[in-house]
Amino acid sequence: MLAGTGAAALVGCDPTRNPNSAPGVTIPDALLVEVDDGLGVLRGADRQTIPHSVATADGLAIYATASEGADTAFWRIDTATGRPSTRVKLPGHWMPQAVSASGTKVALTSNEVNVTKGRPDGRDVTPVLIADVTGAQHRLELRGNFVPETFTEDLTGLFVLEWLPARTPDRYRVRVVDLATKTPGSLHTRTKAPIPPGTEEEMRGDGRQAVLAPNRTTLFTLYTHQPDHQHTRNLISGRPGNMHAFVHTLDLTARWAYCIDLPHPFGEAAASGHAMAISPDGGRLFVTDVTSGTVAEISTEELTVRQTATLATGTGTGHAAADRDRLFIGAGTMVRTVDLARLGLATEWPVREPVTGLVLSLDGKRLYVGQTDAVSWHDSATGTELGRAAVPGLVVLHGLAGRV
């Protein structure tokens, strides 16, 4: 439970009740955070924590579950108001894992798994439940070890990571499950041709971060540390390849995948030092490695690295946020602003504790900085701290919530 000034007192498993909320610091924008006990919404002076939950990519809603005997209660929470939908009952015990780009369908599994949080435990069969606010839609029993990632744009397919070997997983490949036939199959190449059997990429390494394009049709996932990895295009052509880091691009409409290779020194240092941010128009994707100080600009239309630059090096976990003209990079106790017109350092300023997330307000005037047990907000041009709110147990600052 989110404690401290202005914290909501949770009753039972119901995160929508907010009795006895003490007055606290008013945060200008509603924020989506992760705390020790689940997802949280910071709205004005109110604090709300939702255990066993997953948020939509736009932060407009959170889907939550709670155990009810042998079954699971499932509902949707509007982050702008905190209002819940009517609870529906799902047979069995389930936890929400992945939400469609449209924010309408959810893939649930019997145990907690995540694409960017390490490998799953070994298993021979993976049960997956597809649900929306009306209840269960599909029940899958996938032979093997699978982790849901996202849905196809038309909601007829579910992208998954298949971990191999199933009982002792050490590598994975991306597949798509047809929800009508409940059968996993291969993706297509960028030219929309089916990937031949035996040439699907098998990846080893760390999925660091996923970013959904503003038009909701493309998912970009940053992977680092890929020993002896070869892309599908190399396997098909017979050319050798060995990458330390790349951005896996997944087209949710055409169901193709393509990897954008990142140059040295990306992937050489710790995965936690890498971060991504996309421009508001979706045309440019920025990847940074704070350990080496390297920044890469990627064209999301051409799927190539346009240019790179080297800034000051840093330590700690990397975080990034971007608007049309600026890229903000946070690591350790330093926030740096990059001028995107020349891909060069513009300003930098220190913060009190190590950065645990960066989020820009919609008008670009405020930069929110997650820190140890707190969120501060700053003038995005000068770095001047404008306010600060206690957030005990803060793990990471995710993004804006309730953008309506």
C-alpha cells in the first residue's frame, strides 16, 4: 500500500476505495508509478495503489485482479477518475500480463511473467486467458513455455515469447498465436513473406524496455547482450551475424518483425544503463547508453540508425523522455537535456537522489523525476525544482495517467 502524506488507505483488495485520505502535496499531472506493492496512480493529492495489475500503454486505464476463492475477480480502473468497472468473475486464478494497444483486451497467466523482467520458470504447458470487461473470451493451453507480449492490431492474434527449452529456458523466439485456432505460428519478414522453418531468431539476453509507437501499430523493444545471436535475415541468407544490442520492431498490423542493429558500444555495458524514448510524432526513436554516454537516433520509417553522438558518461539505471525538440536522459543523480537539432548536450542539472524515471507533462513545461521514495517536478528548460511529493516504496515512475 502506498503510505505517507496523502496516501489512500486500501481496504481489503479494493484499490478504488479511498477513505480517510489525508491532505497532501498536489501534483500538477496525474502520474502512473510502480511501487513495492503494485501499480500506483498519483492524482492531485490522492494516492491509489492497485496490486496485481497492468496498465494500458497510454496510461488511461489499469486492469486488476483479486482472488475470490477458486476464482478471480477482474475489472478495469479509469485512471483519470479512479472509477472501477463492474467486476467480472474469471474461473481459476489469473494475473494480468499484457494489454492490447487499443487498451480493450488483456492476456492473463496463472503466474507472474513479463517480457522485460527476466526468464520464466520452466514448464511444459502455459495456460493463458484472454479477457475484456465483459469476461473471459478465450482459454489457451499452449504446449511449451510462453510469455504474452501484446496483441495484433485486429485482436485476432497474441504475440508471445516462446522460451526454449521449455523446462530449462535459456533463449526465446517471438511467435504469434491465432486466437481462433489457438495455435502458435511464425511471424513474417519485413517483406511480408512467411519466415521459413528453422530460420526464426532465437534470442539470448535482456529485454530492457518496450515502447509503443504513438499510432499504436508498432512495438519497439530494446534487447542487449546477445551472445552468438543471428537475425532472421542472416539465417535466411546464410550470412554470419553477432549483435550485442538491437531494437526488435514488431508490426502489429502486418505481423512482421525486424531488428534494428545498434552500433558499438551499445550492449557492452549493463542492460540497466540503456533506455529508449520516442518522439511525439513517432518518427524518431532514441536509444541511450548512459555508461558510455552514447545516444543513437533511429528513423522509425527507414528502421535504420541515422546518427549517433557521445555525451558525458554516467552511472546507474538509465531513463529517457522526449518531446519534439529535446531528449531528457536521467541516470544517477544527474538529468541531461539533449538538443535534438544537433544531437548535442544542451543543459544538465543534479537532483537529490538517484533517478527512477522521467516523464514530461503534455505541454512540455514540467519534467517529472522519480527518485528515492519521492517524485519531484522541474521546469523542463532550467531544471529548477517546482515541487516534490513523497511516494514511499517508489520503484519506477512510468508515465502520465488519465490523459483525457
